[in-house]
Amino acid sequence: GSFWTTNPLTGIHYQINSQSALTWHQARKSCQQQSAELLSITELHEQLYLAELTACAESELWIGLNSLDFSSGWQWIDNRPFRYLNWAPGSPFEESGKICGTLKSRSGKWESKDCFEKLGYICKKGNA
């Protein structure tokens, strides 16, 4: 499997799976099988750290951003607070079906996509 990178400041572990091609739900399952979860980004410093980690990945990567529960809008799948925002221009799309989120590796911006697209993904594991 892919190796984990640990942020020395926070002790949180990240796994960048840029060569994979999974749907959002498959990606989530892969993270969960490793006692992790799809990435949440709750702070600017976390976003900047991930921008460095994904600088070489030439793609969009699934993260835990979703509006699967229509009534509550966009949120993180790990239930972290949804307060820091970094949407790409034009996202989130209001089109039906584009209810899962990606991290665009070049810009670091988030984009809403169809959950059944097959992309790479990022897992996150706490420092517990």
C-alpha cells in the first residue's frame, strides 16, 4: 500500500493515493480499512501542508467533502467542523449528483464532482 506521511506539528498522518482510480465511496472504504477516514481540512495550516504533499500529484483527489445528506448541506465525512472553506471558482456546482468533493492538487482548491468518477484519494488518520 501507499505510505503515510506525518505532519510533525500536529502528529496527524496522511496518505496520498494519487495513482488510484476509485469512486468516492470506494475511496472512503479503503481509508476505513486502514483505520482512517477520507481527508477533512479544517485549518489553513492543514491546507498549506497538503498543498506541499500533493504538489507532484497531477490530478484531483477525493477528500471527505460531501453533501450526501441534502438537508445539512456540505460537510466533512469525519464530522469535523466545516468552517474553513477553499472552493474553486464555480464550485460547489448546484447540479444534481455532484455531491462529493475533491482537492485539486495544483491549486489546492476544492471542487464538487460526481461521486462515481474514479479518482485518486487522500486518507487521514488522527494522532491518537
